[in-house]
Amino acid sequence: MLEKQVVALAHEVSRTGQDLGLPYNAVSADIGSPEPMVDADGRPFAETLFRWIDPELQYWKDRAFALRSAMVHATRTCAEPFYFGKGELGSWRANEALQASHDPKQYKEGHIASAIVAPVYLPGGTIGAVVWASDEEIDVRPLFDAHAEHLHALALKFIATYYDARAIGPKSPAVYLTRREIQCLKWAAAGKTDSEIATIIDISVPTVRFHITNSAKKLGVAGKARAIQRATVLGYIGNE
């Protein structure tokens, strides 16, 4: 059933782009992974249903593409839909981080004249994305204003359903860190040593290490650095 939903949503993504005059699609369930989104038979959607402006640019086969692409970098800095048109990058609001990621030269070299991008932020810190694009310059801002909300919801539904169908993503129950565990991770994230943390919150050094080790186990990672990163993604650090 879920596989059928994934395929139906993939077709909806394609049809929606055609209707908007943005007929080219690029999709990723995880911009940090080189693995492409595939159908039930293991064939990349990019080779079956979706097509891209430059047929020679097989981004789903290029493991370093996400590190070079300005568009992919923009999805790391902007969790909301954004558009590219008439040489400009924009969203619903002023976004300095988004503007800082802009590289008009890359869009021109990729023959991307117009595009709407919907980043998808999933639990566990995964970022996916769906791109609707054209090699023709169209007035994309009115399209964005009218349809960005729907495109964002469609992208989220498509990628989240894909995750469910593949049984990937977080599977454990919600993680609950104690106040002490959060305190220790927060001060560790600020660069404090175990000894300094012990002095700050008035506990012993072994107890600090116990809390950090225990929090790492709860978070399903190994080591202090990974525990800090995971706790930050889940919103624990800074929310005490």
C-alpha cells in the first residue's frame, strides 16, 4: 500500500510541475546520502519518471554533487520553500542565510532559468528536497506566492511516505534526556571540559562523564561530539 502511495505521490510531483510550467524535477530523500530515491523495483525515479534539464547531469550518480551544488547548499540554510527566477533567489521572507548561499553562475551553467525548491526537514536531522524547474525564464514569483504552501506539503508527504515505505529513519521511541544530561551536554557544546562542567554544576567529574555517556546511549550515538550534535538536532541544547 505504501509503495503505491509513493508512486502516486511521485506522479503528483511530476504533474504539478507540468501544470506550473516547471516540468523538470530533482528529488532527494536525504541530501547527505548519495543513494537516490528509487521505485519498488529499485530503479531511480530520476531515470524513470522524473527528468532534468541537462540529461548529461546525472546528479543521482554523482556522490560529490551535494557538496558542490549551490541549490543543495541553500536547502541546508533554509527550511522553507524558496524560488529562483530572473537571477534572484527569494522566499516568503527576507533570509540572509539563503542569500549568502546564492550563486547565479551555477544556475546559469546548469541552464536553470526558473525554479521552486521545497526543502523537507525530517526527524533525526535528515534533510530532503524536491525541485521543480524550467530552462525557460518565467515569472516564478507569482507562482511561488500562490503555490509554495501546497508544494511544500506535497514534498513533505512524498518524502515522508517514501521513508515509511522503506522503513528508514528513526525507529526508536522518543528520546527523553534528564535535566542533568542536558546541562552536561550544553556546557560540553560550549567547549567546557568535564572538570569545568563538574565545577559549574557542582557535581563530580565521574558523574559528568556518566551523564554524557548515558545521554549518548539514549541518543543512539557514540562519543561526546556525536551526542552534542544529536541533542542539538533534537532541540535539547538551548531549550533547558
